[in-house]
Amino acid sequence: MEGLGLQKIMKVAPSKSLVIRINLVFLAFFLIIYASLLLSPSSSAYFENAASLVRFNGETVPVHFDRVSEQFKWEDLFPEWIDEEEESDVPSCPELPMPEFKDYDGIDLIASSSPYSCKFGSEKGRRDWKRRTKVVMWSKCRPMMELFRCDDLVRQEGDWWLFEAEVARLEQKVSLPVGSCKLSLPLWSQGINEVNDLSKFQSPTRAAKREAYVTVLHSSESYVCGAIALGQSLLQTGTKRDLVLLIDKSISQPKRDALVAAGWKIRLITRIRNPRAQKYTYNEYNYSKFRLWQLTDYDKIIFIDSDILVLRNLDLLFHFPQMSATGNDIWIFNSGIMIIEPSNCTFKFLMDRRKDIISYNGGDQGFLNEVFVWWHRLPRRMNFLKNFWANTTAEASVKNELFGADPPKLYAIHYLGLKPWHCYRDYDCNWNIGDQRVYASDVAHERWWKFHDSMDEKLHSFCRLTKRRKLELDYERKLARNISFSDEHWKIKITDPRRSHAV
Ligand SMILES: *[C@@H]1O[C@H](CO)[C@@H](O)[C@H](O)[C@H]1NC(C)=O
Ligand SMILES: *[C@@H]1O[C@H](CO)[C@@H](O)[C@H](O)[C@H]1NC(C)=O
Ligand SMILES: *[C@@H]1O[C@H](CO)[C@@H](O)[C@H](O)[C@H]1NC(C)=O
Ligand SMILES: *[C@@H]1O[C@H](CO)[C@@H](O)[C@H](O)[C@H]1NC(C)=O
């Protein structure tokens, strides 16, 4: 790993145009909450309007906040790349001005205004930290979902928002790094294989019974094989959590039986259309992932895309709050692995905004990044994207070393591009297509197939090629030969028995 300029190499998926806007107001929200946790409850001139929401009487004390520097930008909190491996640097977050909390001991209420379009105040009702606390905000924008959960909203009147939040939950969230400028889970304390002491990340209430790994299959059966391998790979990590699979009616009974055999508990859902998607396009029903929030018999779930293979136990991620994920590009997270707190209220929130929120890529990832802007960064080793954006031999050698490492160094590989089970096993078919070649890795491909072979043989038949896919593969190979790609994968003799046993 040493000296290969990881700074350039470890970046992620190629950029797409972005709709997400810089919003420093969120930063101010954060400061307010930070203060309201550390201080205790009083009043202010702002709160005449709020009188219908909460009762006040008492004296007003101004709390002094220094403004953040004019030079401060959103990217400072959500940088595209950080030195996760601590190769040449220890990632750090910008210093934020905080009030002198000790000067305000005994205050009941904090009010603040921001220089931007939103104004707000917050109030803390009681001094009982173990219980719930009241927070009042005056804001045109909905206060951040990550800190002020949908279910915690008690009342809203105009720009006034009254929340009743669990103090312990808020404390955990504000104790995480501000933004994604640092890992919320430092992977190692000393030496690359020593996992950090996790006790400091424990959240207060947690029952394993109410936690699950979840994936979603809808619209076609083309990811069934991927979900089978994912389920089996999760079981192999020794997790005791439930494996829950959401499917729609497009998955036939024999496939459902195989998925159950692979370890999944199946739940039938109705898929959700993206009202902005073109009809019959590949992402028309990608909002089906919103159904994850309806799994309210679980407190927390780890969502995993079915094109991911898990190599190491991920249970420690259950300690993290919604929204925790790995970086994708710019300041957005990758939706392939997400920590989610199911809630009917949040589900309704997402559904109600399907038409209004514009997703930069037409998919759920773009949508969710608009809603959950204050995400916490998980190490990319937990959702390692299989792509080679830098197109250098150094990048290829670093990443392939990671893909191949045994015992595994990565927690999970995310198979971007054409999926291993849609290729012949002899090589990664991403090599055959010009714009897919950035996803080609024979090492990662081989790793997936090695895992496939370790599964019960009865499951193998669900990874067969369709006749149509076989024709496509042979055609793409011909094109690659015609173009004469210099890697010469098109020359490899196909020995995969699936070639003659297409279904
Ligand atoms: C969420 O809604 C479903 C019905 O859509 C209901 O069965 C379930 O109990 C609700 N969950 C909670 C926690 O209220
Ligand atoms: C939409 O879903 C399909 C299949 O589930 C997936 O292949 C595709 O990458 C998704 N598209 C986006 C933009 O997320
Ligand atoms: C990667 O580099 C090779 C030459 O080293 C070049 O031919 C190819 O077009 C590049 N691919 C991309 C996607 O930039
Ligand atoms: C192969 O390339 C030649 C030109 O180089 C072109 O005329 C021919 O149509 C191509 N064949 C296929 C199958 O695309």
C-alpha cells in the first residue's frame, strides 16, 4: 500500500453533475443543537410566536457565537476524498467556533439567527438527560433529518418546529465528526489490522433481535444470483442478525425458494415508481428502496445492494446512526450500503417528495443524497467500489491487491459495471465494452466466482446465463476482437460450462 499516491488512487466513482447545494445553514443547526445539549433550559424575544408551542417565562441571555470564517465552504466539511488509510496524513475537520458553554450554565433556551435564509431557535425543556428533550426551531427549511428525526416532530406551525428528541440519541450523533471530513469509524488505532475499540461508538439501546441486513429485488430476476451470493456471504461472516429480502411479484416461486435456501427471509412489496423517470427505463422503479423504511419491526437495518459480496463481518455498523454510508464522489454518499432507521414517518416523508426532489442520476442514490445531506462517513473498505477511475497501473495494482487479499482486507466489494454472474467465469466481461472497461477487474471477478463455487451446488443453477445474455456476450466479444483491445481478453478461450448450458 505504501507510497503509491493513494490520494489520487483511492478516489471513487466518476463524477456526475450534481444538484446538491451548499448549505451552511445546516452547520448552524448543528451548533445550536450542540449548545442545547450542553446547556440547560430560558427565553428570548423570538419566542412570542412559539408561545403556542411551548411555555416560557424567565430572563433572556444572549449566547455569543463567533461566525465561521467567510472562506469556509461545504467541501471543508464534506471533502470528496480523505486519507482514510492514514498514509500520508491524518484526516481532520475544520475548527468550528463554539460558545463558551461554561458561561451559560443554567440557561433553558437558546435562540439563534443565521445570516442565510433560515432563522431558528432551540429550547430545552427539562434537565433530565436520560429522557426526551424539547427542541424548538424557527426555520423555513426542515431541520436536518439526521439530527431531528421525522418521528420526533411533535408540531409544526409556519416556520416553527417543535421536536421531542431522545437526548442520548442526539448526543451520539453530535459526538460523531461534523460532516464527513473524518471517518466516523476510525478503522484502526495502530497498525492497519488493529480494529479500534468500538465501545465508544455504542449507542445506548440496542437489541440484536431488532436489527437486520436487508436487500431489495424488483422489476426483474437478473439480480437473483447476486442476492443469493450476498446472503450466503453474509452468513459466512457469522452474523446472527436476520437477513431480510424485499421482493416484488417479478420474482418467480422457484427463485424465491432458492433465495430462502440462501438464508433470506422474504417479504413481498409493491415496487415504487420514480414519477420523474421515463417509462420502461432501467431506473423507472428505483424508488422501491424507500420500502426499507417500512420495516418498522426493526430499529435499525443495514441495507446492502445485491451486487455486493461481503467478505468480513459488518455487525459493528449497527452502532452507527442513519445516515451512515461510504463516499461516492463530490460530497455525496454511495447508496450501496446504508445504515437506515426504519420509520413510517420517514417513509411518508420520502414518498411525499417523490415529485419535488430531483435526483441527479434518476436513481435512489441521487434522491437520498438530497434528503440526507448530513451523512457520516464509513470506511470505503466497507463498500469498496470496483472501478478504476484513475486508469493507471498503480491504481490497478493497489486495488487488485485489495480485491484479492486472503484473508480479506476489504469488508465488502461492490461490483459496479456488468455483474460477474452476467459474464463468463473465464474473465470479467467489462473488458469487452469501451465505456465499461473502467469497471474491469479479473481479480475481483475471480474472487466472486471462487465464492460462488463454495456455495451449495443446488444454488449454482440460479446463476446460469440466459440464451439472450449468451448471445450478447458472444457479440460483445466479437466487437472487442474487431476493435482489438490491447488487453486481449477477447482472445481467451471460454471454458465456462454455462456457455453450453444457457437457460
Ligand atoms: C407502520 O405502518 C404499518 C402499516 O403500514 C403498521 O403495520 C406498523 O405497525 C407501523 N409501524 C409503527 C411503528 O407504527
Ligand atoms: C436502478 O436499479 C437498477 C436495478 O435495480 C440498477 O441496475 C441501476 O443501477 C439503478 N439505477 C440507478 C441510477 O440507481
Ligand atoms: C486508459 O489508458 C489507456 C492507455 O493507457 C487508454 O488507451 C484508455 O483510453 C484509457 N481509458 C480511459 C477510460 O480513460
Ligand atoms: C469491424 O470493423 C470494421 C471496420 O474496422 C467494420 O467495417 C465492421 O463492420 C466491424 N464488424 C463488426 C461486427 O462490428
